[in-house]
Amino acid sequence: MKMIIAIVKDHDADPVTQALTNENFRVTRIASTGGFLRAGVATLLIGVDDTDVDAAIRVLRESLGESKPGEKRATLFVVPVERYEQV
């Protein structure tokens, strides 16, 4: 299992979250700040099976749409999850 940590601009968070949940990915959204001028961003936590990492990233990229040359719309980290449990 992997955890995708996606940091997106605040205004991109809703479309990204909706696109991921429409494809049956579970997403937890955390409001945060950072970057230039402490702009509003959202941190999305997406738990996926190892085989679904590329599909989740594809959905994320597609939901962000076209960007200007050199513009970065999201920062992604893919980290292994040793244990996952719901209580």
C-alpha cells in the first residue's frame, strides 16, 4: 500500500477531490498554508494499493487541467505504508 500526499492550490482542491472520489479513491483533505506569500493550499492524503498509484496520479493530473509553461500545480509524494487500519 502507498500514501500519495498531494499539495495543491486551494482553488484546485475541490475539482481534484471530486475527480478522485468519482474514480473510487478515498481522499482526506487538510487545509494548510505555505509557499510564496503563505498562499492557501490543501494537502490531500490518498491511500492506494501499489497497483493503483499510477491511476490515481493520472486522475489527479487530468483534474488539474492544462497549466501555463513552467507552472507547477501540485507537489506529490508517494510513500510506502507499512500498516493501515480503520477503527
